Amino acid sequence: MAAKKTFLLRVDPAMWDQLEAWAADEFRSVNGQVEYVLKEALQQRRGWHRGAEQAEPPQRPPAPQGTPT
């Protein structure tokens, strides 16, 4: 298993309290809850899956041909 990246995240104390309560409701640590929320957001955005960090992002469709500029 690849090592996880570490980074510092500064949050408002009120946001921390909300994250802490939410994590406790889900039986997770705050770190685990933040990771879960980020994964959910990525899945909604572009279908994240394990190993996606090596995959290329989806390409945008080409612009229609013959449109006046």
C-alpha cells in the first residue's frame, strides 16, 4: 500500500467542532471523516476510484466545428 500524503489543514474552531461531532456519529476519527468526505466529493465530480491518481483526467469534448468566431 502506498504511503499517504501528510498536509496541514487549518479550520475554524466551529468547523472543527462540527467535524468532530460528525466523525463521532459515524464512528470515525476527524481525519478519517475528512478523507471520507473528500472521496465522496471526488466520486461525485469525476468518479474517483482507488488508483485514480495515476489515471489521466477526463478530456473535455472538442469544440463544435464550423462555428463562427
